[in-house]
Amino acid sequence: MSQVPQISDAEWEVMKVLWSSSPRTANEVVEALEAHTDWNPKTIRTLLSRLVQKQAISYSQEGKVYAYFPVVSEDECVKSETASFLKRIYGGAFKPLLVNFLKEEKLSPEDIKELKVILDDKSKE
Amino acid sequence: MSQVPQISDAEWEVMKVLWSSSPRTANEVVEALEAHTDWNPKTIRTLLSRLVQKQAISYSQEGKVYAYFPVVSEDECVKSETASFLKRIYGGAFKPLLVNFLKEEKLSPEDIKELKVILDDKSKE
DNA sequence: ATTGATTGATTACATATGTAATACTTTATT
DNA sequence: AATAAAGTATTACATATGTAATCAATCAAT
């Protein structure tokens, strides 16, 4: 059973808003998204509806309006998306992605230090 | 200009076949995919056509049939897909993905060693 | 109470994708 | 040469997605 529903790109933006803080009314979501998108409020309401249908979020009647909140955790979704991404692109293996991208990406010395600490911790498990 | 076209999940499987060895005729692609998919040959031909339209692949008349080959490199595509994945899920930052997944994934001691070596090399740059 | 504004529900429409079937051409076979 | 087989091109159709508009219900203001 696939715990988490398929969440599209646009829907994902809405989820991020709700994950960062919820419950929020449709208007609050619209406001939050105005900053970095130019979506019509109608569009955002459509996305909210679709996410409700998909049972990615839900809502409660707060006073006169709906207040939306996630029912799937960011963690679950990130994990699931990453897994399907890895499967698709790298045949499911995590290390090739790491190797590939560690080489490509610009990481600050601090980042590198942090990652090494994590790796050290893992060796001790 | 987005160098690489959008390649869907199903199309990606076809690309992988052609990246692994090309040119190949439609039939050869079908054969290669029979192993791990149950797609109808007609479906695979549709995917080939769409990839031609998208200019992800091209073909030449080899004898009596077409021989398909990629015109976009796997590297480009992987890079582009990974970038859009990162943007979507992690807001474009690579490190959070790393941190998240280094914690989650089971990596062998050898893997960890290898990754540390890469990180060490990077510190020296 | 009626009217206008706001919110929520329903409908719309184009493009993408999964998944083929059908039609048309060219090659091979009798 | 006529027909069958194989390959290519065109068409099909449902679901997903981006992107709203319109309709209906509710709340607020006169």
C-alpha cells in the first residue's frame, strides 16, 4: 500500500506551506504563496481541493472558513519521493547519486565537515 | 533554454536502454525492455515516437528499419532531473538531502569509506 | 430582508502521460 | 504480381496536471 498519495509539483508547494505551519485558511496559504509564485488564488484553491481529495491534507471548519492541515508528514513524503526518484534515475541505488553529486556540487568546508561527522557517526553504529 | 526535454517515467526506461547501447532498432528496444516491463510493443513504439518528437532521441534508416539513438546524454538528463528534484523537494539545496539520507540509508562500511574519501578530496580543492 | 462580497464547489480546458489500437507502407513470400 | 507480414504513422482514450472561471452558498453591510 502506497502510504502517501502522488503529489504534483504545484501541489508540493502547497504542502510545503502547510508543513511549515498549520492549520491555515485558504487565504493564508494564498498569502504565503504570493511571495514566490504568481498563481491565481483560484488556482491555489483548486490545489487545496485536489490535495483534500487525495487525502494529503484535510480541514476543519474554523469559525466561518476552512483551516487546512496536512495528514501526511513531510518526512513520509520526502522519503517516498526520494525513493521513487532514485528508482527512476539511479535504479534505486543511493550511493551512485551520492558519488555523482558529491563530485558535482559546491559544498562549503563547513558542509563537508558536517557530512563527515554524520558519516563518522554512522561508522560507529 | 532548457537543454533537455521533459522525459517521463516510462520514457526514461526507454532512454536507459538506448544510453546503455545504441543505435538499436525498435525491436531491439522492445526486447531489452521485455525483461523488466510488461509493456506492449505498441506502447514502446509510442514512447520511441514521443522521444523523437521531444528530440531526446533520433534515428537513422539502417537498412529497412530505423535505428534509434539518444541525442541527449545520460549525464545531462540525470543532472537536470536531479536539479529539478532537488528544487522541488528540498528547495534546491543539496545538503539537506544528503543529511537526511545519510541518516536514513544503510550504507556499508566500504561505502562510508568511499564517501569520506570523496569528501576529503573536496576539502583539498 | 436584499444585496454585495467572500468562500467553497463544480466545471472547464489544454497539455502530458500511460497504454495501446488502427491505418497505412514497405518488404517478404508464394 | 498478389498477399501476408512487419514496420511506421496516426488516432484513441482515460487519468493527471497546470491553470483557472463560473456557479452556489454564506456572511456582512445597508
